[in-house]
Amino acid sequence: MDWTAYSGALFDLDGVLTPTAIIHRRAWSEMFNGFLSGYPDARPYTDDDYFAFVDGRPRYDGVRDVLADRGITLPEGTPADPADALTVCGLGNRKNDVFVQVLSRDGIGPYPGSQHLVDVLISRRVAMGVVSSSRNADPVLRASGLRDRFSVLVDGDVAAREGLKGKPAPDTYLRGAQLLGLEPAACVVFEDATSGVAAGAAGGFGLVVGVDRGVGHDKLRAAGADLVVDDLEEVIQ
């Protein structure tokens, strides 16, 4: 791809810069299957549910969608709910507790190809930001050694504080471009989730690059990706 056409790059975090999707999938599976064990007729949670309902979306939206798929309704609760509360927010907080435990125990590093691209873009003075639905984006970036490479971070906390709609709405990506001081058309979006790809496409960004970490090229293209790669090393010229 011709990088001279773009002044900025906005990266999703989990699955694009770092393989945190592995930790997220493990945490979601442990939380949901523990909860669903109390519903003998409910279909067990699998990685297919992660890609269909959870990947790239705000945490509570993911909980709500997985439960709805199984015909289970819980009170919404509030973000202050404890992790043992039988509410949408309680289950989301329970999953977050598991995620933090795994991250603290195992750590995380960036994908080599992603780190290489980030370093190349720094050398070319391309403005960069991270746009993530996760409220754990900052500790993940710090654990991976990438935090100081990004001047802008729009994460789940920023979205909640500023009332921004989560992906697939384009709001968080548009806010990222605004904080970089750039028009969306001047920015490239990098996403591995169909919801994030759809957000980039809806925001009118100059290029939306889908990174296939398991969703599939066809689904990423159908969601609006202009280009699909298996690794970000492929877009370095």
C-alpha cells in the first residue's frame, strides 16, 4: 500500500497490536460457561460466540448479546455491580476480573509484524492512535511495551466518559482522528473484528485494513474492509 496518501493510523488493540484476544477468549469462556452451567438447556459458549457477539464490542454489549442469543434475560445492573452479581454488568465485571488475573500472570507481547509497522510509521512521522473497546487498553499497552508509541488512546473508559457509541458505530474512531488533528479520509484503520471494520467503513476513513486473526477474509471484506491481510508486516513498503 502507498503510505504517502495517509497522515494517520488508528489501530484496534486486541488482535491487531497484541494477541490479547487469546486471553480475552479464555476469560470469556471461563466466565460464560461457569454462568451457563446453571442453565442446563442453554447451548455452551464457544469461540464462535466470541467472534459473533463479543469481539470488538464494549464488554456489556457482548454479555447482553450472548445472553439474548440463548433467550436469557438478566437485569442490566450498573458498572459498579460486584463480579458475583447476576446482572449484565456483574457478568461483564466478572469476565474483567478473570482477564486481569491472566494478564498479570502471563503478561503479553506485541505481534512482531505489528511492532515493526508501528516503528516504521514512527520513522515516517505518521500520527498514530489506538482505538479499543477495552477498559484494559492502557495496562495491555504498557505490558507490551507499546504505550509510549501512541499519542492518542480512545478506550472503553474514554468512550464511557464522553458518551461515545461503541463499535460498530464509528464514534470512537472518529474521536481518535479528531484527537490526532486529522480528517478521517487521511487515516488508515486497522481492525481484526467485523464490528471494528464496520465502524471504520461507516466513518469514511481513507482505508480500512482487516487483519485476519481467525474471523476470515470473506467476513472482513463483507463488513467493509478495503484490504485484508494476515499480518501487518504485509503493509510495509
